[in-house]
Amino acid sequence: MAQELYPWQQECLALWEQNEYRGIVHAVTGSGKTRMALAGMELLKNKTGSRLRVKIVVPGKSLLLQWKRALEKLLPPEEHPSIGLCGGGFQPSAERDYMLYVIHSARYRLARQILRELKEGHTVLLIADECHNYTSGENRKIFEFLPFLPKLPGTYCSMGLTATAKGPGYDNILVPALGTCIYHYGLARALKRGTVCEFAVWQIAIKFQPQEAREYEELTENLKHTRTELLRLFPGLRYCEGPQFFAQLQEMAGKDTQKGARLARTYLQLSYKRKRIVSMAKSRTACVCRLLNGIDQRKQVLVFGESILQIEQLYTILNNMYPARVGRYHSKMGSDANRNTLERFRDGSLRILLTCRALDEGLDVPEAAVGIILSGTSMERQRLQRLGRILRQSNGKRMACLYYLFVADSREDRAYFPERLEFFQVENLEFDDEYGEFYFPAYEKAADKVLQNIIAQGFPEEIYLETLECLKRGYLREDWLLPQEECRKQADAAGGTRERNYWICMEQMAKCRRPPGLLSRQ
């Protein structure tokens, strides 16, 4: 496996070995954390031999099955019976050399099993995937073996995997249990090194319908009045911002005898109603339908929403537009239905997969090249995870695209990464729900230059009209952002005149875009 590793994975494993096989790895989603961890397992196995016992903990069933497939691919067939599963609907198996646990099932058995095997003199490797999930009062019980380690003859090794920044419990729970951070591999480095697919973010401004706008403004006014009254009664709230402000209100709202409890509950209810109006804005559905009609019909698409109701409503519409090509995945579907949907998406039977937060972690579908944020979370961690779903390298994937929808006349973020220095291509569009049309100034400016060149060079009218059709076809696609040499390569490989003409037009667009594409490697 060592020959297959990216340079960052090799560097990380060298540091892990130097740190006595302990440590936490921060690496962007899609960069190969699973493969790196399995290579570490092999490294440790070669050192310890048959006395190694491997424990892998994951947040949910989808990741459990993903790790199982990865282990089966790595291990020879005769060792497959050595893989045991616990949780996610699987009956706990007898302890085996390689054990995979869903965290809910690991809470009350993993620590005891690790202690038992360490007492027997084994080397135990604990791999905690998405380890930021394991700091809660219940989940941290998997680390209850820690105080007994000095008295045990076996050797404890660990590796924490996460794509997120440090959060609550990191220093006092995760570091003692898994080790310090030994490696950080962020999105900028991964993109520069080619570990993840190049990508562009399309930020699309949509509008409220008139009734939605009136309701939003009314709620905003009520929130202002309620906040003013809260600050009059509790001046200390002035120094609380964002999540801290809401945390204080939730604490106040839970105390019936608290002077401001009623006001706190009112503010929270108004805030929830306003957020729901934004996330359920009707223009979102119309925009997604129009997007799906404009992007390459051969590409697999992930659509992320925040509510099951919204996903179900969109599914009904899209299933009529693309019969038997659309699936949905959420908590009310049932485990068998969700598993079947994922398998159909992986094998290409489904082109479009609609989901809520259930797939923020754990989905491995390298072929997916397009993500649409129907309505989204404000947490950067979840935004990165959703982007990571489409960044995995795959044969034939030239560039990934993430389309982010936001309501312009609201407090919703206008940028997908508002606090991040943008080192990737960003395109800004507007969608007019009334006419079902997009307004894309940057594309239209470049297209005008291409058409003016056609006129200036005196080409006949049929060439002008053919160019115009090709430009319309590429309006919502990423092809014009590709390097010129890539467009030329596609033109040379085209199977027909229309396809060749399209790529020649995209090559001309690449010359005229502003500024020269950030993703070009010329």
C-alpha cells in the first residue's frame, strides 16, 4: 500500500511512528484519511505480528460499511472472517482481530474489551474516525480504559481522524485519549497538491416571493423589539454574540421563574420561524430544477437540504422530471431503503441523490462531481464536509462544482465560506423565479467577447448561430473554467461535430474569461 499513498499520507505516517503510534490527524474530507489509517495499521501489524488487535469506531452505519469494504479490499480473502461488526443493526459478534463499532454500541463495551486485550499482552490500535463526535458525556465512555494503561503489559496505540477544527473537549478528552495533533492537511494544500479534485463554488442569489418577504420583515421587526427588551432587562447580553447569545437565551428559557424566560422563549421562537422561512423559500425548488436541466446530464449530483419535508417535496417534482433516476436518503426512510439508495447511487443507477444532514459524514461516492446546497447550515465544519463529498479524485472527473443557494434579501450568508480567504474559483449568479432564468454577468461578458470576435473575423451567420447555441449550453457548466489546453483536448477527442464545436467555444471562453482561471495550471 505504501506505493499507493499520497506524499501527505507518507509524511503523516512517519510522524505517527515518531510519536510512538499516537496522534490526531486533521485532513480535509476526500483526501484519503481512511487509506492512510489502514496503511498505518499495516505498518503496525508488520511490527507486532499476530498480536495486533484493531478497533475502529465510527459515528454511523454508512461509515461502518465503508470501513468494512475498505478492510476487505486490503486484507486477503482468508482474513475476511477476522472482521467483526458491532452496531448499525448488526448483532455484536465475538471479538475478532479487526472490530468495527458504531459509537452508540461502543460506549459500554469497547473500553472493557480494550482492557481485556491489553491485559493479555496484545497491541491494541484504536482508530477513532470523525473523532470530534466522541467528546460528549456518553460517547467519551469509550476512553474509560485510560487510567489503567500504566499497569497493563500490552501496548496501546491510537489514531484520531477528523476534517474539522478543534472543538469543545478536544484538549481535555481527545488529546489524552488519542494523542496530540500530529498532522494538519487543509483544503488549500490538498488542492495545490492535487490530492482532491479542483473545484468551483457557484453562489446563486434567489429572492423571496412577496408573501415570504412580508412575513420575513414582520418577524425581523418583532425580533428587534424583543431583543431591545431583553437587553434592557439583562444588559450583560450585549456582550454575547452569535451562538453564545442563543446559548444564553436557551438557558434563560428553561427557567420558568427567570424574569426574562418568556422573552427568551419568544425570541427563540421568532428566530426559528424566520430561519424556516429562509430555508423553505419556494424559489429554491425552482432554482434547483432549472440547474439540473442546465448542467451536464451525465454527471451525478448530490442535493443537500436541511429538512426532510423539503427533500420529499423536491423528490416528488424531480422524480416526475427524471423517472427512476432520483433517490433520497434521510432518517425516516429506514436503514434498508437508505442502504439500497446508496448502492444504486454508487453503481450509477441513480443520477441525483437528495439528502439532509444524514450524509454530512461518511458518504464515499468518488464519481459525484456536482453538489447543490438547496438550503444549508451556517457551520463551516458541515459546509466543508458537504464540499468534500464531491472532491474525491476519480477517473474522468475534470472539476467538481458546488452550487450554493442563498436568499439575497435575508441574513443568510452570501458566500459559502464567508470567513475563508478564497483560493478557489468563485462565480456569482442571480436567479429570477418569475421567469425561471439565471443572470450570470461574468459568463455573459466573456460570451459577448467570443461573439464579437466571430463578427469581427467575418464568419458566416451559421457559425455565429452555432456559437450562440454552444454558449447557451455551457451557461451553467464549469467547462469554461477549465484550462485552454484541456478544452482543446476535449475538442480533439469529441465524437461528433456538435460536441467538437462546443469545446472549441469553451476554449474561446477560457481565453476571454476574467481573470484568467485560478484553477489553470498553465
